[in-house]
Amino acid sequence: MTQSKFAFIDQTLAERERSGRLRALKGLSPLPGARVRVKGRVLDNFSSNDYLGLSMHPLLRERAIEYTERYGAGAAASRLICGTMDCCLALESKLADLKGTEAALIFNSGYQANVSLLPALADRRSLILSDRLNHNSLIKGAMLSRCRVIPFRHNDTDHLKKLLEENMDKGYSRLIVVTESVFSMDGDCADLGALSELAQDFGAWLMVDEAHAMGVMGKRGMGLACGKKVDLAMGTFGKAGGSFGAYAACSRKVRDYLVNCCSGFIYSTGLPPAVLGTIDAALDLIPGLDEERTLLQFRADRLRATLNAGGFNTGDSVTQIIPVILGDEGGTVSLSKKLEENGILATAIRPPTVPSGGSRIRLSLSAAHTRDQLERLTDAFFGAKDTK
Ligand SMILES: Cc1ncc(COP(=O)(O)O)c(C=O)c1O
């Protein structure tokens, strides 16, 4: 070996720097009212996934403290050893009741859930059919399954049907269709009715990632898979839930199987009581937040209409996630900087997070935003456009 063992790191970082894609972490302090303080400046935050403003809610904070005082700081073991506190089981029953499923299982994070659920459901002889715009955690989970994975065209049920027809008699141990319900970078929705019908027609599994729908969409805010024939709906509590953690909502049998065969669940310490407390409080609040959900949808529709009228492209978004798609990476980064100069935090999203040529500002609305903040946002967009 002639090269330093760190050469690949130097090369990668230099390449990122050269192509303008070097990313770095920025420190900030969260403030109430969907704002943050960055280097002494207060910015309106249009980049967070705190869609209902629950991360600052007093009930979540109180219950985090209450659970810590009652149960301690940590779970102290993995779930199957001695890390399943009674309050965790109670939480899983409460969630299953709300979701209308037989059972639910709490995971430590959405990423952990996705990278471990798919390898548990698929064996090497399975076939996973995955929406082309699925989140990185689903892509990595499918890869870890070590089975064949075919991406289907985004939200294209005809393409999926064709793939199912072509592959149904090829001897696969099982077919697994996986999609997000609200797509994280585009804010559009999967047609879960059509996907569920297809999955049933072909005897395939349907797994749905509800990370960006949980709390915001569906009956009582319980997601778009709620009430549909979906074999496994996963979701997270780190977005509209305001804190952290994830879940799989499924049948009792599937839960039993996961408890025994899902290694990402089995070999990891359970969530700390403080987090379980925040999830419990969020589940008490979310069903009663219909007004906030309606407001969020109304504001998102209005913002899209305003941006579209000003010539901005918001793609197929129909939810609280509104991408402003510019395509060009440099232009997107410079727009994000201009917005920041005008008091708006709206992060530029670039490849590889989105496909090449799809650079965008990803706006996410929160019920915690005020009308003034939304006005400042549109003013900043139109101001930035005029100074191009
Ligand atoms: C669609 C989707 N699934 C899963 C995750 C991972 O969830 P978590 O942040 O809880 O790890 C994310 C996070 O960005 C996501 O957008």
C-alpha cells in the first residue's frame, strides 16, 4: 500500500468541495413559534418537520420529565432482554387503537425501522418493488435484504402492475411493494387505494412509510394507510410527533414475527423513558388537532398558488411539504442564501438527496407558523427573484 489509509477521505472531501457539494453541520437554537437563532440572528424556520409545532408543546415536555422521574433515564437493555417497560407496551396498545390495527411495535427511529424491517420481511429469494423516490432508509433496507430490488416509476401504478405481472411466476418466495405515503422531498401522495388493490391481486405485501403523513393526514391524523389494506405501516414520531422514535403498525402475527426476527429491533437498546413520555403525550394531542391540520392544508394550498403565480415550480406537491424546484444546484444554494439574508431558513436540497437536475428549496409548513411569517416567506421569495 503506497497511499495513506485516509486517502479516500481526502479525495472524497476534495471532490465534494470542488463540485460545491461539501456539506457541514450548522449549530442553532430552537425558539418557540417555528423560529431558530442562528449565529445571533432569529430566522423563521421553514425547514423543520415539526408540522404541528409539538416539539415545543408543554405537554410533551412535562411528560418527558414525568416519565424520567418515574422510570429513570434509560431503558437499560434491548426490548427482548429487560428493556420493555410496562409504559412501552401501553403505548403500543394505544397506538394500535388509534391506527385501527391489531398491534403496533415501537422502533428507535424511522431509519432504524426501515433498514431492519425490509430485511426481516424479505429473504434472499424475495422480490422488492420500490417506488423510485423512496427514502434512503428504504433503499438501504432493501439492499440489506440481499434480494432482487426493482424500482418502479414514481407513483406509476401501471408500471408497478406490469412488473408484478412479469414477475409473479418467477419463483420468488414473496413479492413486497414498498412506498412512502407522503413523499418527503416532493410533498405528493401515493395512491394507496390502487397500490393496496394491486398488492391484493398479486398476493404481494404492501409496506407503507408514513413518516410525513403521521400526525398530518388521514382520520385523526393517523396517516393515509389508516383504514386501508396495508400489511405494515411504519411511521415516525420525530416529525409531526415533535420528538423521536418510530413504529410499525400491523397485525398481531406480524408483530410477533418482528419481535422474533427483526434484528434492528432485537439488538438495540429500547427508547429512553423521556422519549416514550413525549410519544405518549403526542398521541394524546394528535387526534384532537383537526383544526391545525385543516389550517396547514389551507395554508399550503395558498402558498403553492402564490408561488406558482409568481412562476415558481412546486412540482406535484399537495401537502404541507412544498418543494420549490429550480433544478440548478448553484441557483438553489444562492436562493437559499438570499432567503436567509431575509430572515428565512429554507434549506437547499441537492443531489444525491434528490435526483440530478432536481435541486430545490424544500419548504415545510407548520401549524405553528403565523400569518406574518408566511407573508415574510413569500415576500422573501419574490424579493430574491427580483434581484436575480
Ligand atoms: C420517508 C422517511 N422515512 C424515514 C425517515 C427516517 O426517520 P427518522 O428521522 O425517525 O430516522 C425519514 C427521515 O427523514 C423519512 O423522510
